[in-house]
Amino acid sequence: MAGTLGQALIGQEIYDRYLITLVPLLCGPLLGSLAARPAATSAASPGASATPRAVPPRSSSPSRASVPTTSRWAGAVGLVVVAALSWSVTASTLARDGAQWRAAERLVARGVSATDIDAGFEWLGWHSSRPMVTGSGVVGAHGYTSSFADTRACYTVSQSPLPDMAMVETVHYPRFAVAGSSTLWVQRSADC
């Protein structure tokens, strides 16, 4: 959160997905306060004694023994599901980003200028010699090229074939880094 706040303070664009780390930070205290609430008491039954009994003070945090086993299992299953989803999304994204980068590097090795390649935001930002300014460049397939004035987007590395572009090659890569398969399309614009 400190990094996101720092970005906002220096004027860099931030995205709402950066705030996802707030969810567990806000849920922890919320769930803790719900667990610390005393249980609702029901009206006294007709045969109950009219004299009040002393009730021991309740701890502000529930002990492990007071949490039902089903709740612990549900929490553990939830944690495993969230961890599995996080791993799969991260592995898929990193595998795709790496394959895109390597495909763009192969184009550079063939003599194409790095600023003529639209291989995603990271590639464009890393190879641009000018700061990012929205609307300063040509509109490319990924949408970020318009923010980099020195990018021509003659070649595009994308996740799907694009109309009006000549096919250069297809690149296959393991989708989740260890399983599955996906394809990238390397294409050339007729304008360049």
C-alpha cells in the first residue's frame, strides 16, 4: 500500500486492482470484531430462576477452542482456494508476459527496432526513450502505444490474430508455466 500511495503522490497512474491488498487488511479487523461480539441472549424460559447468575467476563478475542471445527475447515478450504487461484493467475500472467518479451526479443535479434514493436505495456515502457504521455503516440493493438510517442507499432505480439496485419509467426508457450498451452501471434503492420 505504501508503494501505491507513493505512486499516487508523485502523479503516476494507479489502477483499482492495486487496492486489492486492502481487502484482507480490512476484513481481518471486521471479522475479529464480529467474533468478539457476545452471543445474543434469549428470553428467560418460564421455569428459569429469577435471580441473575454471575457471567464470567468474555475475552475480547475468541480462543481456538471456541471456534467450531466446521468454521476452521471452511476457513482452511477458503485459504486453499484463494491460494490456488492466486497461483494460477500469477503463473499464467508471468508465462504470457515472458513469452511476449522473448518473442519481441527475437524480432530485435532479426534487426527490428525495439520501439517498432508493440509487445505490451512493459515492453513499450522499458524501450521508450520518452516519458509516458497519454495520446502522444500511434494507436496500436494493446492500447498503450498511444502513450509512448516514439513507438510506431510496426510489429505486434498479441494473444489473438489481428485483422489487417500480416502473420510473421506464432509462438506456443506453457500457459501456467508447467501445464496447458497457449499461443501468441506475431504480426506486421502494412503501414511500416
